[in-house]
Amino acid sequence: MLPYTMSTMSLLYKLDNIEYSYDWNHQKVPVLKGVSLDIEKSSFVCIVGPSGVGKTTLLNLIGFIESPTKGKIDFCGSSTAGLSESEKEILRLKNVGFVFQAFYLIPTLTVLENASYFLPSLGYKKEQANKWTLEILDLLGLADHCHKKPLELSGGQRQRVAIARAMVKKPQVILADEPTANLDSVTADKIISAFQELQKAEGTSFIFATHDSHLVNYAKRVIQMKDGLIHE
């Protein structure tokens, strides 16, 4: 089998021999053990593998939440080595949308306010931000719930609010950890269709960590993780 290669100009991510470990009881516990990976712009990728294999860790690294213990990550052709925390924060704000398993919605804010949370920092005026956010909420079947608070919603609805918050930024890439885990198949299909629509309109890349075979069926590329390594 030929290796997965592409033009450097078309690369979203280039990971070179990435290792990651954490300290536990005065010992280093390895999670990633030398991951090298290229991901093209406008990708629709699923990362699969057993729980604890390092899928979420990999998302945190390419989302610039964590830094690798060893190795190098390039984003859109530029090295991210040596970036300060404030520089990483700006990089995340402008370029990366996250969908975490825990959702991280603010309970005192409405669905509309949660979903549009980052838009003022990106230069959107309130009217403009609300208009665009409502379009995304409508696409995800949440427009009728826009004035509710998170605790008034089901788990699946909260998950869709978290998805909306990532999508409204129109980022270069959306990183999603089990984005369809709490959704029935009909709703999951609607969410995946919304992902595909944003990808077509904005060239957004989607990288999912998932156990959901239904979502994997839609992937253009599937990356298998095993024992802290990539198998493709």
C-alpha cells in the first residue's frame, strides 16, 4: 500500500513523531508513542480505536490545549512550537471549534447566548452574531429552543448547542469528541448533514474521535489508533 501523501500547500496538520505522557505517582505514563500524521485541508476524518488509546489526547494536542512531550505540530504550514499560551489562545479562537463530551455550556446563558459566545471576540456585532447563530441553530433543529437555558434541555439538545457553538465560528477545523454519542440516528444524520453543508460552504475540516460506526460510514478517511500509535 502506498503511503498517504499530499502537497504541503494543502496540509491542515503535519504531525512529526508526536509523543505525549503524563506524570502519575512519580512515574511517566505514555499515551502517544510517536504519532506521525498528515491531515489535508477540508478533510472529514474519523479517529477510531478502543477507549484509553489516546484519541482525546490527540484532539487536545491538535487543538492546542495540550503540548506534546516530544515532536512537532505544524498548522497550515507553520510550526506551532514555542507559541506562548496567549498565542495558542488566539490560534484556537480564530481557527478551531471544539465539541467536548462534557459540552461546557454556561448554565446562566440561553441557548442563543451559549452558541454565539465567541462571536463578539471575532468582531461580530450583536445583531449580526444573533442572525448567523440562529441560522445554525435552525439547521440543527434548535431554533425553537433559543431562549431556553441548558438545564431545560435534554442531553442530546445540549450536545447540539455545543456543536452549534463550534460551527458558528466558521473555523478552519472542528474537533469533536463523540459528537453523535447522545443522538438518535435521525438526529445524527441531520447533524452530519449540517457538518457537510458547512464543509462545502466554508471548506471547514472535521476531525472526530468516535466509537460511532454510523458516523464512521460518512468519513472520507478513517484513522485507527492502537497502543498510542496510528494504524491506517
